[in-house]
Amino acid sequence: MKDGIKRTNEQLKSLRIKTHVADEFDLHVGKRIKYVERGEYGKEHIYEVKQLFPHCVLLEDIYDHTRICPCYSKLSLMLRGIE
């Protein structure tokens, strides 16, 4: 019984993070996100949102078509320029 409650709490936490990040940054399929990598070279990427999943978001680079699927907390850090 405790395992079921623990999983439910984790699912709710994940859903709250997804909802918060999606609302704060107006995430939807087709939205383009500019991201500059941190570091010496600071390579710029422009990602397009391809699909929203419960725990992550599928992004595709519009230049080289590479795909990444960061979790919502990681995406939030990326969009704020922290990560």
C-alpha cells in the first residue's frame, strides 16, 4: 500500500512541475526555444517542441535535426540560462 501512495505522490509532483513549466514558458507543439550553451564557445541552438510527455519534452534542433528529451526541471533551468 505504501508503494502505491509513494508512486502516486511522485506522479503528482511530476505533473505539477510539468504544468508549472508549460504555463510559465507557454510550451506547446511547434514552439521554438532559443538556447545558448554555457561555456567557452556558447553554441546557440534553436529547438522546436515536437511532443510533450508526462516526464519530459521532445525538442528538435532546427539546424541539425538532433533531438533531446530533457525532463521539465532540466528544461526550466535551460530556459532560465542556469544550465
